[in-house]
Amino acid sequence: MDSRWEDPQYNMKAFGEAVDSFAAALGAPDIFVFPECFNAAYTFNLDYAEPAVGGSTLEAMKAKASDLGCAIAGSAIVKEGERFFNRFYFVTEKGEVFQYDKRHAFSYSGEDKVISCGKGKTVLNYRGWNIALTVCYDLRFPVWMRNVGNGYDLMLTVASWPASRSIYATRMAASRAIENLCYTAFCNRTGRDPHCKYDGSSNVWDFGGTAVGREEVIEGRSFVSAEIEKEPLLEYRESFPIWKDNDKFTIEL
């Protein structure tokens, strides 16, 4: 979906209606994933930053997750104290909120001038799956995203990745799945903003790097839907245990 530039009210209504239409037609999935900065688009106008507590975007995500009985995931710019973060929220139907602050600010666009980088990884457990959260530019840093000791089964990456470079994103998402022996899901926006054009290119890849997403068109809206299974992943890790040979390293923050 397109995120209208600096229009949170419109975007929240549009995304809410979209997931409602999907759930009505096919039933609610386990997780709905929205793109990076879906609420206001990829703007550095900090007037649109959400408060860290009680922000309208997070509250809307919680309400929608509760209503549909599934998880809702997506990022927004958030102000905490005197700093701003590109914060990826994963909200469950029970009201649980997990969060991850984008580790790598995209200096090419000037994001590093306004956004503080996160310091830690987030791996959460939801319905028996360990899930790692990452944001856009993080995809280019495989050391940061390394799956140590098979700590996660699924990696979610939300993005505002321009069409001119989207082929790199999909290749890297597939590569991250192969090298980390996990599933990866890459959710990218479509449409335009004052700076870039976006073509989506969203998909889900299995641990062999095969794209397993399928397009669902409901009421004129296009979704990428995928069903993934954990047992084949565990069997593959056991039968081909290359993860045991991973290099040991530490990351300086």
C-alpha cells in the first residue's frame, strides 16, 4: 500500500480498512505487517513523531490487533525524551507490545541527522515462533542480523525501499534467509513521496531462499500472503547443521 505523505489520519484509516477487508474475505492471519513509517510516510518532519507513551499509532495498532485477534507489526517515528527513533512495533491481540529501534540510520538520506540508532536486538516469541525485528537499511548489515544459535525462526523487515534499488532488497532478503536458516518477510511500501517512487517488491522467503508469498487482491487492494511451517525448518537445521560452524564475534555498540 501507499502511505500518503505526512497524513497519519488518512493512512491509519486506509490501513485499518485494508486489514478489515482481508480478514472479512480470508480470515485474520497470524500477523499483519505494515511498511516502515506507514503512518506518515518516510518523512523527517518531526512534527509527525509519535510520543513514546500513548501515541495514536500504537494505540490504533493495539485496538486493531485486539479486534482481529492477531498481531499487527509496523514502524513509526517516535520521540522518547529528547531523541527520536524509527521504532518497529509488534503488537499482539493480548495487548503485548514488543519494540525494536532501527539500528542503522540511512545517512545517504540524512536519517542519521534526526534519528538516534537503537542499541539492541529484539527477538520475541509469538505463537511458538521466535521472531526477529529489523527495519529497512538493517538488511544491508548481515553481521548485525546474524542468527546466533538459531535464536529466531522468522525475521521481519519493514521498509520504505525505493524502486530504483528494490532488486537489491529482495536479493538480500533471500540471502538473509539462506545464511541464517530462517524464514524472512520483507514488507515494503508502494506509491510515491516527494523524493522517491516505491514498487513494493514485498515477499516471504523460506530457509532455502525460495519466495513463497502469493498475491491476494481484495476489493482492489493487493496483499502478499504466505503460510510458513516450522517443522520443515527444524528438520532442515538438524539434517544440514551448518549453523554450528558460525564464527563467534561480538558487536561494539
